[in-house]
Amino acid sequence: MKLHNIPFGNSGDLITQVGLGGEGVLRTTDRWPEARAVISEALTQSITYYDSAVAYAGSQGYYGRLWRERPQERARVFQTSKSAQRTREGAWAELQASLATLGVGHLDLWQIHDLREPREFEAIAGPGGALEAFVQAREQGLARHIGVTGHHDPQLLTQAVLSWPLDAVLLPVNPVEACLDGFLNQTLPAAREKGLAVIAMKVLGAGHYLAPEAEADAISLIRFALAQPVTTVIVGCANPSQVKALAQAGELGPLPPEEQKRLKELYRPQARRLAFYRGRI
């Protein structure tokens, strides 16, 4: 078996159905040997989607150091990053810094990070807002695609998907969300209808869904996310073994319907509590 490549939204780009998240060891500082081992293993496993963000500690710097060591690898990967700046000026400055830190001439995907509040939506989309910088970056080729991320308010994220000129959305996909209204039955269908790429995060609930009493392993949870109508599933990894498990889940593919149902019923009684990353629900 091997990882499958699928189109990134309506673009001609192909990416693997699993990607390396920017959390895990990448969301640290001064742990270059461990970070290098994780990124290198992802490359060995033929993973092509690489997630990072300004907010994720040393993630951009770790990637940048490896791409400078192995420049031939940069050409075959899909490098992403994010900015939580809400003004055009702030986002544009952060983009320049991200490109320098990553050691790249462009991002394959640049994302408006962590949309939470209506006031943020208004600031981003209004005159002088960050959305202007994102659209300009795409027009100038500094970001080949642009997107938005959110795990706090599905209604607000859906509004962004429907009204902003985006190419992608990053949202939570897990059995807990399958028991709740919002991200999977509103935002995700809206994104698919518009032809956006859909990237799944919070697949393991930041590890909260892997407690011994949960009776679910990482591979099953990743395969649950793969069974939803998403483009790719990203997971932050602490070590090369976790990267191998991520790749294994991608090779096995979507979880069968009966196993999806079992996981949903397992988490249903505590779904509201386990959706800890949301606002009020």
C-alpha cells in the first residue's frame, strides 16, 4: 500500500491524504534533532503536506532549517503557514517574516488563523483588514492558495467560507464533532459546495481522545477523519513512530461505516465536554 494523492480543492495541485501537523514536537523551541527526525520521517513516508504557523513556536524555523539543508525536498512538498494578524499591514509583515524564516519564495497555502469572534470577522474583512493582504499575496504569487482556520465557532467559520474568496478551510474533524451540529454538517458541506479544499484538524482532540478509557487508538481516529469528505488530515507528531502511524492510517484509508458508528457512540455521552476547543455550545 501507499499514500494516495488527491486534488487540493479545484486546483491542479495534488497532496497526500495525510499531512504533518504543526503541533507536536514542531510546536517547541530548541529541539532541532527531534524536529528534524519527525520532518525527515514524513519525507521518507512520502507525505507532501506540511503545516506550520507563526503561533506554533519554532515550527517555521525547523522547516526552514531542513529546507536549507535539503533544498531539493522543498520542490516536492506543499508548505503552509498561518497568520493571526487581523490588519492588512500586520498580516503582510508577518508573511514576509514567514517566508524568510521558512527559507522559501512562496507559500503553497497561507491561512487566516483561528477565527473566533464576530469582531475579528469584521476586522479581517473590512477596509485595511487582513483579507486584503491575503488576496494580494495570492495575486502576487507569494501565496499560491489562501484559506481560513477555526475551531471555536462553526457558524462564523461557515460565514467566512461562504463570503470570502478562499481556496481552503481548516476545521475540526473527529467523532465528537460527528455528534454535534456545526463543523461537519454546516461548514464542511458549504466548503465542498464552493470547491474549497477541506483540511481536518483536532483529529485526536489534541491527544485527549487517546486516554486509556477512550478505547480508541490514533490510527482509528485518523481513519475516521479520512472517512469524512475532507481533502487531507493533519496530525502533529512527537516522534518518528507517530509519523509512521499517521502514514499507516493514510495507507489503510477510511474507517468502515460500522467502526465509525462505534466511535460516535463511544464519544456521544461526553461530546459537549470533549469539544473543549469550541466556545459555547
